[in-house]
Amino acid sequence: MLTAEHLSKTFNKGTINQKTAIKDVSLELHDGDFVTVIGGNGAGKSTLLNLISGLHTRDKGKITIDGMVISKLPEYKRAKYIGRVFQDPMMGTCADMTIEENLAMAFRRGKRRGLHWGISEKERQFFKRQLEMLELGLEDRMSSKVGLLSGGQRQALTLLMATMMYEVTPTESVEKNLIYALNRGHRPLLKRHLSAKQCADLSWHGKRPLSQLLMVKASELDKPDYQALQDLMSELTKPKLLLLDEHTAALDPKTAKKVLELTETLISRHHLTTIMITHNMRDALAYGNRLWMMNNGQLALDIPAEKKKTLQVNDLLGLFEDVVGESLNNDRMLLS
Amino acid sequence: MLDIVKGAVSQGLLWSIMAIGIYITYRILDISDLTSEGSFTLGAATLASLSVAGVHPLLALLMSMVAGGLAGLVTGLMHTKLKIPTLLAGILSMTGIYSVNLRIMGKANVSLNNQETILSLVAKWLGLSRERDAALIVGIFFALVVVVLLYLLLNTEFGYALRATGTNENMIRASGVNTNFTKVAGLVLGNALIALSGGLVCQYNGYADVAMGIGAIVIGLASVIIGEVFFGRSRIFLSLVGVVFGSIIYRIIVALVLRAGFPANDMRLFTAILVAIAISLPQIKANLQSFLASRKEEAE
């Protein structure tokens, strides 16, 4: 799914402020992996995420997503594959624009912006249903500016924006629905019809074969086939990678917990491949199936799923001290 | 008196298109683009030279827009490709355009003489005896078309991306928009409108002068800010209408101040002070409040 080979990054090269943030890091993430990342300040956690998203350009090394080399693409082109939530709630949304406008912009991630309306009525209804799932009452405030929301609400909204995927339009044919999803840009642009080969390439798990259903209106499908179509469309339009950079650190503990729970729900529901940086050891253990510990710009530890399950906070502290070589006195490392 | 107000309103309308150009760069893109000073004159110079050469006034106006758009393109590319800060990129363009304008006109001032203008065409068409009466109609038409088209544009996918580029570049890049493109596009659009306004004002005045763009950005900002006082900032359509009204109100103020015997040469100083005060009003308010609070504390 995601691989990085011999990734390196040095800031301010050739000046007295020179700092090597990432040193020869290689890593691999599998489909559906949810890895939490811990490490002290300046360990290189955020830089690693920023190298993957393209916010910073790497000095050396190669990054691939699904076999595609993305390390040479500019940030805005990688955005097609990557959903992101930042630490600062102000960063992920546009304060001057309304909730629905923000959602509409995120919904077009990876799509060319043309002279179509910025938001359609159909999308508005769709966004409303999506917002209802957050249970924050935002569905009734869709035309208010995002600047009026609290930090927690903004992070929840950003999370939704980073993970939105297409849903089935019941009034359209199966083929139309699929082309709509495919044209999002995750695959080469398609015109009017799906070829037999393109159909065969799709991971269809419905009851009847996809090739026989193309002309059928989605609303006339059997339940299992309808579900299969929805799953396929989600699969085609979901972010291939979700990057969370301490996205709850700026929130109060109660809100942080809510946003984390929402994060977990969205990730498990859609089987999203995720990297989440956290300063909270307990969260690092409670969430995800893998754990990375970073130190001095390197991946010091890569704890696999089986081992992570048995780990306690105290074990993790011990491991951390072993790695860093000194006892833990970093007050930003939260233990509760 | 009525004539003065009518003249001020006509001028306000013709200049309002320049103010809308400033609104695009300054408010939507959050860039202080000094190219405007040059592109306004560039629009006038292009129109004057083409008109004198016998080109149809509408085509000449279109060419003015193209010239202004090119000026914006140069600034945009200097900023995005060569990483020159926007302020400096604008100053470089403005300085360069000054020479270009002299080249286009061949001298510092070109009179349209009695060449056909869009004003004379409309006056003839409507049977008006004075060309300046047509200015009001032409001004309303152009301002209306620009406001409506721009409002529609700002509500498209591209328009959303343009607006987001100005408020949170980081966010919109994370959703896959090339912000270098949106910035350049915004600068092209803004300066095309500014040059269009330059062309219209040139037709109204009957001449193009190499110095006519000096202070344009400040006049544009004054219009934007006056508009915001009356129409607010929160809704796009109202903001755009506000800019047009701001421009008209500014012209009326200028006309009244001049009529009261204020020396015309001091007008730009007056405008600059007006804009400086208007922009710093929130800060002045905050300072005043903290000053009053500390006085109160001392008294207690």
C-alpha cells in the first residue's frame, strides 16, 4: 500500500541552523493498517508525515502508494490519494467560508476545478446526511461560516472532509454510478462506457456479475448487489491514506476523546489505511494495529500487531527509555 | 450641483471596475498587488493608441483587458515561479509597465481627439446630445455585468478554490488545488478588470496620461473599505455591490471636497490618510480600549 525507501530530509542545509529531521527511513504500510506514531519533540514525526503528503520535498528516497511513485509529485497532486487532519483546527478548514462550501471543496479532492457550480443541491443533501452522523448538530448550520465553530467541531468537520466518499445515486444506472466514482480521478479518466476489462478490474462482490448489471437502475438492484455497489464506490473514492498529525492535541480532554472516537469509527467503518501521530501513550496503545516509535529522525521501533496487543503503558515507557537512552522527562508525553 | 453629482456617479461607476479588480487581489486572494498602478494606465494607453489607429472602441476595450491580464500574468509568474514576494513582484511590474506605456503611447499623453468611443456610440444610439450623459448608462452596464459575472464565477468550483486560496492556502492545497494556478488566475482576472476600467476612464476623460494610474490602488482600497462599511464583508454579492457603491461614494466625496475649495493637488494625500485610518480602525479601537482599561485600573 504505502512504502518509503531510504527517505531523508535536512532543513536549512549549509547554514548554522542545519537540522537533519529524517535519516534514511524505510517503511511499509499494508492495506487497512492503522499505525500510531509516538516520539519526543523533534523526533521527526511530523516531518515524516509532511514528506509523505508532499508539504516538504524529500532530499533523498522514494515514496509509493499502491505501487505508484508519488515522491516526485507536488503536494496538490498527492492530495488525490491522501486525506489529512492537522494539529491546528484552523488549518484544515476555511474559516471565511461556510460549512457546506468547505465540504464541497473537500468532496472535489483530486478533481479538476471547472466552471460547474461549487455545490449542487444533491451534494447539499448528501453533506447533510454525512453531518448528521457526527451528531454535533452541524447539519442545521450548513450555511454558517466555519469560523464560528469550536475547535472540536472544526476537527470533526476536517475529519469528515478528509474521509468523504461517494454514495450511490439510486436514480442512475449502475454504470453511471461507477463512472461517476471512477472519474473522481483515482483512476484514468473515463468517458461514457465501461469496457469489459475495466469491469473485470473492479473488485465486485455482488451476487450477480457486474457486467450484467451495468444498465440496471441502482434502485432496482437486489439488496446485496446494491450494497456491493455502495462498497465499490466507497472503495474507489476513499482516501488511500489518512494522515493525522496530533489532531486532538489542541482540544480539551473531553472533546479530544470524542474526536478520537469519531476517528476510530470512520477508520474502522471504511477500512482506512491510517498514520496517526499522538503524544498520548495510552491512545497510542488503545488505537490502531501497529505502533511506530521515532527518535532522532529514525524509526526506532516498529511494533507489529500481535506484540502491540499485549503491550501496557509501562512496557512502552520501558521501550522508550531503552531507545532514547535516558529516562522520560518530557512533559508533553502524556500518560493518561 | 446636480451636474457635479451626476459626473461623480458616472466616474464612480467607471472606476468601480478597477476597485473590483483590487477587491479580487486584495480581499479574495489576500495579496497587495501593486501591478494595479501600472495596469490601469496600461488599459488606458492601449485603448488610446488603438482608438487613434481607428480600431473599434469595443475591440480596443477588449485589447485593454488582454494587456492588463498579461500584466497580472507577469506578476503572478514572478511570484509563483521565481518566488519573488508579491509586493516586490507588483512593484517590478508597475515600474516596468511605466516604460511599456510610454512605448505604447509614444509620448506621455495621448488625446482621443474626436475618435469614436463607447460613450459616443451609446450617445448616438440613444440620441443623447452629450456624450457624458452616456457615461452613466455605460457605467451602470459595465458595473452590473462585471458584478453579476464575478458573483457567478465565485460560486463555481474554481471560484471556491480561488476564495480558499486567499483564506487558507494550506487547506485548499490539501484538497488537491494547485494554488500557484489560482493565484496567477486571480491576478490575471483582477488586472484585466483594472485595465478595462482604465480604458473606460480614458474614454470618459478623452485622453490617456502616463501618470493617470498613480494612486489607483489606494483609490481602489478606499472604495472597497467604504463599501464594507455599508454592505459588510460576509456575503459576496453584497460585498461586490458594496465596492461599486464605495467607488461612487468616494467620487462624490471627492467632488464635494473639491467644490468646497480643497486644492486638487492634495487629493491623494487626503485619500491616503482616509485609507490608513479606515484600515487601522480595529487596531485604534483596541488600543483605545486597553488604554481606557488601564486608566480605570489606576483610578481604582
